[in-house]
Amino acid sequence: MGDTVCDPAVPESLPFVKITEPTVKMTFSVNDSPLAGREGIYVTSRHLRARLIRELQTDVSLRVNDLQATDSFEVCGRGELHLSVLIENMRRQGYEFQVSKPEVLYKRVNGILCEPFERLVVDTPQVYTGAIIEKIGRRRGILERMSGVNRVRLEFLVPSRGLFGYRSECLTDTRGEGVMSAVFEGYEPVKDDIPHRASGALVCFETGSATQYGLFNAQDRGTLFIGSGTAVYAGMICGQNARPGDINVNVCRHKHVTNIRNAAASEDSMRLVSVHPLSLEECLEFIEEDELLEITPKNLRMRKRILSHEQRARLAARVK
């Protein structure tokens, strides 16, 4: 409902603006990691429910549904960015919770399974157009228009799931000079699978504090997301494996103390060269279905749903 300010002699109301339905869903749940409750002010399901219900009063495009688990809620929004803004606002307000990987909402149109598509417009210097076209092509996007000389405008039709995490990737590919915007276009038949994460994760094997020595020995396996002194727990993701498959690493390991002093091998000389902390959007892009993102006012931690290495190994053996 709304009011239209007009001339009393011509009382014609403005046409109703239809609100776009949600296209992406995520599960918000109470944080149950070993570090739960240490950094947040609002940590219970009652706090989480009240905050989401309060958001519904001002965000008319948001949907919140109860799940069977009393400490989990299905939150639906108009794209990954919409939900990312909500998550960032909540963590700044002192909320602590965990979220699942974003998923698109499918819909049947005339008996055909369809998925949401978005019209993506990218303005970029001409030198970076090749990289953008290649990346969007991998994400099942179709280039529809291209204009400009020195600065080029590219217009694509892309599945919504193909844009998960692309905003930060676009900034990287264009050296920060690219500007992108996307708007919901409609539902189209489901495209083929979109390549996601080809590599595995480096998963912490022990609970404790990451040491320079432990991280130095783990960095050869891939890219680290954490630095020395970071609190970790078994099942927490501390980096990206350079190869497919997950690897358990002990980043809490200390150097054995001997009575021989070796300055060259001291921890001070062990430099970390591949530490890359992830942003919120990068974390949402990185996690898989069997992983969660722990949100606190101070930290973003990715973790396995099943923290125990033995339980994950038994589950993987049954699946095979």
C-alpha cells in the first residue's frame, strides 16, 4: 500500500511497482563451532530469529522460513549481494551465527525446470575485455552487446549462480578499474554445471593457536588464509589446497627445542609468502555444500560441517 501525491483535479495514482521475488537462498543458523560465543553479543536462536523478523519490516524483498531444526532459518533474497549486505550489517551489530553456501531458487515454467538469470553490465578498459569475456563464458554467460573503444561496455545474460563471487574477481581482473552491475532478467531453462572450486581445502587437524612454524610447513601445500597467532580448531579451513581434494594440516605444530642454536632455521626466518585473507564475498564463493561460514563481529571462519576428521573419512568411504 502507498499514497500518490497529485493534483486534486486529476487524482490518478501511480501504477504499482511489482517487487521482484527472491532468487537466492541461504541457511542462517546458530554458531556451534568450538569458538562459539567468544566474540559475539547476540548468539542464541532467539536473538537470530528476532533480528531476521525485524529485517522483514523494512526489507520487503526478503523472505525468512523456519526449518525443522529450531536453530536454523532459510533466508531468501534477491541475489548474493542482497544477502551479503544483510550478513555484514548483522555482524557489525554484534551478531554471531553461521551460514551455508548460497543456492539459487529453481522454478518450473511450463513443466521445464528453470533458474534465475541476470543481465550483467561491465564497464572496463579495453585491455581487460578478453579476461572478462573468458571468465563469464566459463560461468555460462552469453555476451549480447559490446560497445565503446578505449573504455568498453559489455552486456551479458548470466545465470544467477554464475555470478556468485564474481564481483571481487572482476575487480582483480580489471585492476580495480572495472564497474559492474546486475539486475534480475527472468527465468530460463537450467544451464549446464558451472565450474566452481577445482581445488580442495587445507583443513586444520588440531585445536589451538596457529604457529609460524606450522604455517611455514603448510604453505607449500597451497594458499593460506590465516596468519600466525590465529585461533583455530579441528575441522576449520585455513587455506586452499593447490590440488583437488582436502588435506589435513597441523598449523599448531611447534619447532622441536634442542640445545643447538641455529639462527637460519629459527622461526624468525620462516617467512609466510602466500597468506591471503578472504573477504565475505570470497568466503561465500569458496565454501562447498559440506562446509559452513562462521560469522562473528571480529572474524570470518570457514569450516567443515562435520568437524571430526574420522567422521568425514567414514562418510566419504560410504559414499564411494
